Amino acid sequence: MTGQAVEKDTPISAFLGFGTALPEHTIDSAETMALLATLWPRLRAATPEPLTRHLVAPADWLVQPRPLGESMRVYADHAPRLARVASCQALEAAGVAAHEIDMVISVSCTGYLVPSLDVQLASEIGLRPDVIRLPITELGCSGGAAAVAFAHRHLAAFPDHRVLIVAVEVPSLTFQHDDRSIDNLTASLVFGDGAAATVMGGRPSQGRLTVRGVASHLLPGSTGALGFDLRDTGFHVVLDRRLPQLIERCASQVVESFRIREGIERVSFFAAHGGGPRVFDAVDGALGLGPEELSLSRRVFREVGNLSSASILFSLAALQPVPGDGLAIAFGPGVTIELTHMRWE
């Protein structure tokens, strides 16, 4: 991906360390198909692509009907634990103590907690009482990338600060036993549970992956294409089958404008939110990418599935140093496109 660009001079932030956490239960594509075929019989003839997902409970329990209150109780049991494990890993990798964190951004769209997730996290890992807290709950799969953007902007003003980002999702709890829609089926085939965290700072050192610029773009007329419909039985996922076509049609112009603004002549490496094979194909088509350019993000998806807001952090954590400019891209309700310009120092 090449073209004319302009130089710019803007603040730089850096990823100091990453952490990830996955629950103990797993299910592969064949097991998923066999289980769901009892509800969607036509799946018996399907040949699934290889995919492993991690779940907070056995799959045969997760597909059973239950009230919203019970789902939220399970979320309250598992989400804080996963967030704590991922956060502690990120802090250790960054060489930063919990009391040195100045801001914590917690991201989750698959459960509801008040006080917010970061309150329990602060108590458990020892964040300072005066830590700045920013909980994000309604940005869906783009929430992890949006959190990176918020942290980057905060660090532009306070470069000596340290920001902890943690994204935790338990989308398995959103499965609806009595919903035979394609949306519910698709979600149950691709989404997995897990958490990811990163520590960011405003003064990059050698060998760090840095953030050079960020942007968010809403696609007009796409409000109903992606999200959740909250009913008495819980979250009902909304996944418009036209979403990949929408991405392929619109992403090219959005990314090109960002590339020119950021002064990127050529994108050398990518990290993409693991929305699924059709979303990856749409990004390939929109940006004219070769078969290998999203290979790392595709591998992450095969290993853990779509982890909603945590997916982009999993992909970022898997990156290895590559010369040149990088691009992270994530999609969420709106439809929102979140973009991050990266470079290894």
C-alpha cells in the first residue's frame, strides 16, 4: 500500500508491555458444529474452517437458556479475574508497578458492572486511589483500538504518565438458545472469551512499538449494521451480513485519507481486529493487500476467535519488529473504523 504522503510532527506514545488471559474451557470448529447442529440442523453438512475458542464455561451449558441476571452473575465472576491476570502480565512485561499507573482504561461490551470493572481491578492489583479511570462499555469490537487512541491523546498532554488499558469480553454469555437468526449463529461460530491488556507511556525507548497517530471514522448510514439489542433474555447480537461489503466499499477512502494525513508512504505491517474470515477478506479487498499481509491477525483469530474489543490487543501483542510504518485497524458499532499509525523505534 503506497502513495504520496506528507510529513507531520506529532507526539509519540509507546506500548511498554502486553498481557493476555484466556479461560480454561476450549472448543474447536468440529465440536462447535456438532453442538449447534442440534439447533441448526443444516450445519451437519458444513465443513468448518479450523478455529479454537476459549470459553468461561462448558459449551453445552452456555447454549442453554438462562435469564439475563444469571448471565451477568457469571460475567461478574469471570471478567474481573481475566482482567486481573492480563493486567498483571502487562505490568510485569512493562516493568511498571501498579502504583505507578496514572490512568486505567477498562473496556468491555459483553457485560454490565456498576461500580465499573476498574474499581475491583484497582483494589485487587494495587492501583492508587487517585488513578484516573475511564470505563468504555458501548464501542463494541472497536473499543480496544479506541482505548489506545484515548491513551495516546492523554499521553500527548502528560508524557510522563503511564496508562493501563485492559479489555475483557465474555461474548459466549450472549448466546440465545431460542434465537435461530443468522446473527446468533454467526456470533456463536466466531466469538470467544478472553482479555488483553497493555501499558502505554509517553516517552518511547529503543525497541518499543510506538503510536504516531490515531483516527476514528463513522460510516454514514451504517447504524443498524452492528451491535447488540438488549432484551429481557439478554444481549441479542446484530451482525448485518452486508457488513463485509460495507467495509470493502468504504475502508479504502478512510484509510487513504489517514495515510496521507499521517505522512505514511507505505504500510509495512498490519494488525487487524479479528472479526472473522469475511472481514479479513473485505480488508484485503479494500486495501489491495496480498495474501500474507494479514497473516498474523488471521493466525490470532484461528487460535482464539473473535474476542471483540480485546482482539486488536491480541494482534498488537503478537507483532514482531518490522522496519517502516504499521497500521492497526478495527471495526465496531456505528459502523466505526478505528485506525492507529505505528512504528518500531
